[in-house]
Amino acid sequence: HFVCMIDLFGRAGQLDEAEYLLRNMPFGPNSVAWMGLLGACRIYGDVERGTHAAEYVLELDPMNAGPFILLSNIYAASGEWDHAAEVRKVMKERGVKAQPGRSCIEVKKKVHEFV
């Protein structure tokens, strides 16, 4: 429930509230909680908070491509092209690769998968 609230606060643009809840949960936040805040930072262009959120995600899940991609997009959207390129370079050096998205649908008891 905490992660849902972090996501809701973040989507509503209430990044201070989202971060406060994340940092004050009765247990340590996991990478999913930090990714919720990072996604909100991308939406609202919060470079500084997004950088910190990405660092926490990568501490917890160093092979997760998500924080690299989101942080690179945050930098690019703010015109910080050198930082965006550096993030992508580090991602490549560490051998982190993004997995393509997949969707599935069942029609007449047969599952169809789309990449």
C-alpha cells in the first residue's frame, strides 16, 4: 500500500509528499518504491530528486535497466545531453540491457504474445 501511495502522490505532482512517505515507511523502501518516485521525477522534470532516486534503485537492483533509461530521459528532457549520454554509457559498460515490453491476450483458449 505504501508503494501505491508513493505512486499516487508522484503522479499528482506531490513529489515532496511522495518522498516523505518513502523515507518514513516503517520498513526500508525497495526498488519498486524508489522507481515510483523516479517515474514521477521524469513526468515532472525533477532532475535532482530523480538522480537520487535512481542511485537508490541501482544500489538495490544494479542490473535493472529502468533507472538508467528514466534518468537518461530526465537529463535529455532538461537539455543535459552530456549527462544523458553518460548514463547510457555507464549502462552499456555494466552490460545492462533493456528487455522489450510484452503483452499477452487469450483468445479462444489460446494465448497470443506480442513483443
